[in-house]
Amino acid sequence: MSLPLLQLALDHTDMDAALQTAQLLHQDVDIIEAGTILCFSAGIEAITRLRSQHPTKTLVADFKVADAGATLADMAFSAGANWMTVICAAPLATFATALDVAKRYEGDIQIELFGHWTLEDARQWRNLGLTQAIYHRGRDAQASGQQWSQHDLNAMQELSDMGFALSVTGGITPAELPQFRNIDVKAFIAGRALSDSPNGLDTASQFHQAIANIWGK
């Protein structure tokens, strides 16, 4: 397994605040994400301004696309995104058209796993050529006290065995990483743990240290 990367999710409602956070943390993260809330607030400008500020970083447009895959993918990738998210409930045609556009820009599509989906869905996504998935514990689930379960870990393992590179998100802290030690994780996505803390740089360092301790052995 390669070492998992650290992804900064910017779910600000203010573009300038997002840019300030990205500037503060960019050297300590591997991937920068224009989160869904930021994209709703600032529109495509969220992608263009982050790309301008960080020309060499992997940049994610977290659009959670459900339809109009080609159109939205063209908007995201032409603005400078490397990856774009498509929600798991989207039709296969939406995935296919979005992926076609992504390939044209030498980018990629990430499946956002929310709500109900099946392993048969996952097989169909793989047959289309999709290789990235995001395993998500949502904000509302976190607020209700939902924890990572063995069911989650088993599902992650099955997806990994199918050939998906997994990103994991949902209020993750460095202390939680050991439970994912047997999963081939591409990235851990952290938002508020980095951006809403006065010690965000220290938290990023703790993530990297935990990753090195667990996966670097």
C-alpha cells in the first residue's frame, strides 16, 4: 500500500475565507477540495480562484453531480479541477458522460457514496472504468453520534478488492486512523478539523505522523 494522502475540504460559505485557509494549509496537505458548500456559495469561481492560487495542487470540485454529467464536468475541468465528484445515485449515463469529459482533460471522477448503494452498483461503476470512490460519513450522521462500524470497514475492503482507490471522510481525526489500517486508502479528507481549528497546522502534522506510523511500516 502507498501512504494515504491528506485532503483539505473547504466547505466555507465565504470565498475569501476559503482562500485564506487554503493558503495557510496548502504546504501541509496533498489535495485541496472546493467543497459542496463552497461551490454553492461561490459557484465556478471557487475552482478558478483556488487553481490560480495553487497551480500545482490536485484540486477537487465536490459538485456531487446527479445529472448533466458532461456539462458540469466540462465546467469543473475547464476551470482547473483535476477530479470531480458524482453522487452514487446518479444514472450510469451521467457517470459515463462525466468520465468521458474527465479523460479529455486528463482528470478523474470520484463516486460520492451517500445513502443506499450496492456492490452490484459498484461492479457497474468499475465496468464503466471508474476507479475512485469516497466513503462518506455525512455531517448529519456525525451530529447524531454515528461511528465507523465493522460494516463500514467491510464495505471499504470489498470496494478496495474491486479495484477502487478509496478516500475516506466524515469528521475524521488522527486518533481514528488505526481502524483503517487494513484498508488501501488513497486519501483521508479533513475539513473542520483543519480549517476550523486555531491549531490546524498541528492537526495536519498529526495526520501525517499517524499515516506514517500506520502505513509506513
